[in-house]
Amino acid sequence: MNPKNCILRTLVTGVIMMAAMTPATAARPQYQKADSIKVMNLLAKARKCNPSTNYMIFFARQLRGIPYVAHTLEVNKSERLIVNLRQMDCTTYVENVCALTWCMKEKKYTFEDFCKILQTLRYRGGKLNGYASRLHYFTQWIEDNTLLGLVHETQSKGAPFNATQTIHIDYMSKNPDKYKMLKGQDSLIAEIAQQEKQLNGKKYRYITKNAIYNNKITRETIADGDIIAILTNIPGLDTSHIGIAVWHKDGLHLLNASQIHKKVVEEPMTLRKYMSKHPKQTGIRVVKMR
């Protein structure tokens, strides 16, 4: 193994362990027995696969058919680590697939291991310290997990990246009534607003939706199992949907927890065609698991 990769993996493992031992994260994860059984069964099944298996695609497909349900993390008065593999939205779907994949990469096969990794992915620095510590905007999620060495975003000045997104987010702080745990919480709203300001003005290269071609350069840039962040022109937001890339003969498709289909699906139409039907979607950013 490349020495650099060994060092990175050691650092990542250390981050996950430290995050789990932080006093602020002492509250037990919230889950049902069906969730722990599902995780253990999925990991057991994956361990029988060829070591060269693309685990992002493997787990993404194993979760197909699970009902789409929004706001599954907004069920308590105070923040807790919610583990729910019975219902998913687009973000929790991707997080669960990533956490299962990291379990396989790190050879960590217990439900406790899964919970620790899920927490690391979902919270700033891997530390659960209230609602504001959750990575609510996906740009936050990318930046934080890049710092932890879990993911990296593909950025290029050349094709197929043909545009630049300048971040301007304020949707949460301007619309607190849309978020159960923000309603009437002035100090939390101020904290979220400060986080938004820290990201505003940052720039990221992306592929416009009309440039998602079924050609060699796009296939070389986007790999099966990459995370696709769909950008939006809705004021105050950076992204409106996320999923997992998978190539078919006719082009790029998206594995995603779909509000339209009301379940996790491998979208039958190409991503290019799918996005052409959504005027507010502008393009995609591409994120790879380490």
C-alpha cells in the first residue's frame, strides 16, 4: 500500500475514534432493532463479495426500495445521532451508503463501528454538539469531510467543468420556521447564520446540466459510486438534491432517495434528461470517497 494512503487511513481512523470518545457525543444513538439488523446483514453480505467490489454501488443498490421520508433527523427536541435505514431522504441515503463503505474500507464490521463513522460524516469535526454541529448545507458536508480525509471534490479548470458556483447561502437563517429545531431559537439561528457567512463567497467548479455528456471525458471524470451534488438557483441554497453516480450504456444515471418515486431508486432516465425536467437545477458537483 502507498505510504501516503497508510498515513491518511491512520488519521481517518483516529478521527473516527476521537469523535466517538468526545464527551459531548456521549448520548446513545437512536435507532430501532431493525436498523442494527439491517446494518449487520449488509456488512455480512458485503464481506462475501470480491475485494475489488465497488462498495458505494453495492450498498447503494442494496438500499433500493426503501421509502423516501423527509425530516427523519428532526424527531427530537435536542440533537441525537439518528440511525434509520427504514426511511431515507437524499442526504441520509448518501450518508448511510458512505458509512457502510467506510466500514468495509476500514475493516470495521460492528453496528457500533457504523454509528461512529456515520457520526463522523454527519457532524462538524465528527463531534455531535447540538443541532448547529450537524452539516446542514452540502457544501459544509463536502468541506468538513474533505478536511477529515474522508472525501475529496473533483475540481478542474478544464472540461467537463465549464462553470463556477459562487456560494451564497442564507436559506436556513432566513426561514427558521421551516426547521423544527430552529423555531424560536434565536441563538441557534445566529449560529447558523455565522456558519453561512463563513461559506459565502467561496467558489467551486461544476458541470452545467446541458454539458453532462455520455462521452469519454465525462466518463473519465465521474466514476461509478461518486457522489453527485445537484446545484440549484433557489435563492439561499447551494444544492437541492444529492445521489450516487452510476453509468449505463445510454449515459450517467443517479441512484438516489427520490421524492418523485417515493423510494430509493436507480433513476431509469439519464441524469441529463432528469435535470432537463427541473428548471431550478443548474448543474452538478462531483465528490469522491477516499
